[in-house]
Amino acid sequence: MNIVETILVYALIPGAIYGVVALVTLRSKFAGTPRYRPGQPWEYAPMWWSGNPDGIGAHRQVTSGQTAGTAAGGARGSW
């Protein structure tokens, strides 16, 4: 094997493989939609998200007259 074949096998082919992988991973970054950045105006309507949509109205609110000990819920999950 001469020096040209050695450089081709051990340098150019692996370099081409790394280049293809780099282009594939960066493709989504350049082709994606622009992201929200702090300080930009939010152009979407507010939306309430819950992991349990059936239980959205199931909790009770703590009013200003109640103490923290009478609120439902907590670490035990006794809602």
C-alpha cells in the first residue's frame, strides 16, 4: 500500500463519515422553526395544562382566612 492509499483509507474516508454525521445532526438546527427567546413577545393564547385533565376542578382553593394546616393535598397526596 502506498502513501496515497494510506491517507485515503485512514484520513479521508473517516473524515467524510464524520462530515456526513455532522451535517445530519446540524440539519434540524438550521431547518427548524425559530425558538422563543426571553424578552420576545409571546404570540400564542394562554393554555392550561394538566397531567390529569379529569382532575382539574377536583382540588379546593385555600382562602385568605384559612391557615396552611387546613389546606388539602401535600406530600402524601391526600387531596
